[in-house]
Amino acid sequence: MGSLSGARVGRLALLLVIIAAVGCNASKGRAIVKGRVRILDKYLTCGTVGFISQDGTRVGATNIDFEGNYEMVDAPIGDVTITVKVPTPAAGPGGSGGLPKPPPGLPPMRPPGSAADDTKSTVVVDPKKIVHIPGRYGDPKESGLKYIVEPGNQTHDISLSP
């Protein structure tokens, strides 16, 4: 009675293999990265941050709130190139700027602290309050922003220069 049967040993071995496989895949998955984005002494008031894996197959993106904060809950692990974009007001009637919206595929911008599923707090950015940045930061080949994402939670502030 003190020994395990062949069937039990087989099931135990299979269980250990599954646990090991899940653990290995988790390390190649995603992480949570948060921080603030600024240019010189000004924090951005809106925009997006993107993380692109070195091989270009994994991408994470999130919005920047009105205080320059971002939180990427699904950042690719490993060496990434970072992109930062701010909206450009569209020309409206009479040549005035229209109200900027986030790029396609990203959720609407929301005030700091509002819930992602809170549809009542969707806001549009005042074009006069947009902190402009050089366009090179939106291009992964030109941004020059690199970071190594580790598994788990981490903070990475992004500093841009003119």
C-alpha cells in the first residue's frame, strides 16, 4: 500500500509536465508596466505609449492620461522599442482644429482614476492642452526609446527630448 501504482505515477508525471509548461510560457508572456511620460519639464496630457518586441511580433499599447500617467497591463516581456504619440487635431470647418481622439484600436481617453468600463467618463482632449512632441517618437525605427520588460509589475518613466 506504500508504493504508487504505475497509473498514479503516470498521472503525477503528466501533472508535473503541465505545471512546468505553464510556468515556462508565463515567463514568455506579458507584464504590467506603468509610469509617466514627459518632455523636458512638461508631462504629456494625452496620447499613447506602445511597446514593440524586438522581433516585432508582440505589441502592447495604452493611453496616457491627463497627468502623463500610463499603465500597460499587457506589455510584451523582453527587449522592446517604445513609441509615444500624441493626437493631432483634425482641421474642422473654417480651419479650426477638431477634437482629437485616440488612434484606432485603443480605448477612449478617460480622466485619471476613472474605470475602464465607465462609459460616462469618456472625454475628449482640449486641443489647446496637448503637449506636442517630435513625430520621431511615433516611429519605432526612429524613437530611440528602448526598455527591457521583466515579468511582473514594474515602473518605467519615459523622458523625451525636443
